[in-house]
Amino acid sequence: MKVTAIKTAKVTAGVVDIYGLLDASLDTLPEKSIVAISSKVVALCENTVVPLGDISREELIVQEAEKYLPKEHSKYGHHFTIRDHTVIASAGIDESNGDEHFVLWPRDAQSSANSIRRHLSEHFSVHDVGVIIVDSTSQLMRRGTTGIALAHSGFLALRDYRGEADLFGREIHFGMANISGGLAATAVLTMGEGAEQTPLCLIEDVLFVEFQRRDPNADELAVMQIPLEDDLFAPFLQSVPWENGTHRDN
């Protein structure tokens, strides 16, 4: 696998659309490659921002979260939230590299990923191309951040091993590999988290990826999501006093 961070012009809210940024930043796009894009850059291009001072951070978190845990429950005054089937800090709201704005998550990351894939396919005359919109998050009991996929398009996001045999002939009953999540982690690591100015990443030579010349369908998206009560971590997720935010899941 070959992973290359792509430097872009500095992006500020509402100045350039995502298609113009991609066209200006990518010289070529090989067949069977994947473009990873920072969710922050997608949001900035969509002008999905709120000026600092227009609203408090706490009010905005409640507005952008489906569920939230009041900061009083955190030793560090930290807000944990659920947004778009994801446990994420502060509903994805970030101030870094926002130029005096709160930067929100994209309005509809899946729709953006689908549209970007179609644009790249047409602009570069390629048939098999994938797109991932990525963000960073923290993991339980591990220091530092890693990347997660908010949306994908153009390839199968899961590799299902169930029903196959392991090395010793034992049937695998529960194994599913999250391809989009693994690629997102690789992309975010390569892009960096500071002032690198590389919010795009080109991923090539991904022989383990099954490309699709279409958007993911409803069933493929649904299988990626687990209801809170069925989640492996339900004993933890259901043991805290979540409150309802005002954002409604897409």
C-alpha cells in the first residue's frame, strides 16, 4: 500500500468549494486508488462553520449532538457525545485551523463522499476510485488520536470473514474487518494533526479493497451501524446519563 499526503492551499470557510480544491491539488488519479479527505476541509468548503462568539461552545455541542454527557461527569470538563452513530468528543466541533470559527462536521458526510467520488471519476476519467471522509478521535485507555471514517464511497467498507476457515480449519463466526476505518486511520496518521496543511491523502496499491462503481446502497450503510443496545460496549454506553441533544440523525 502506498499512502501520500497532498499539500493544498490554505483553506478558509466558504472561499473555495471542495471540487475546486481537489482539482487544484491532485495532478493525477490512478485507477483503483482512494482519496481520503479531512472532514474539516469538507466542512470549511461547505461553509459549515459558526463564528466564535455567536454562540457558546456548550450550546453548540447540545445543538450538534444527538445525545451528550454533561461536562460535569468528566474529570476534565469534557463533553462526550453521540452523533451519526459515532461516539465523538464535542459532536465533532473543532476550533483548530478554523480561523476564528467553530468548524462543525459536514452537513451530510455520506452525500458529500458520494458527490466527490462522482466528480473525481468524471474529472480524471477513472472508473474505480474510492473516497473516505475522515476525522480523528481518541480511543478508550489509549493516549493520542487515531483516524475514523465518517463516510465512504466507491468500495466495500467491510470485509466479512464469517463462514470462512482459519489457518487450522476452524470456522470463523464473528470476524469482520473494517476496511474504511483502517484506511482512515492510515490517512489521518499521514496527514498529520497540526499545521502540516495536508488535508488530502492518496492511497494506492490497495489489493485488499473491493471497488464498486457506485455509491454504497442503503443495506451496505446500515450494516456498518450498530444500535447502542446491541453494541459490544453497551454495558458502558448504557451506564451513563445521556441527555438528548437537538441534532437529528440523518
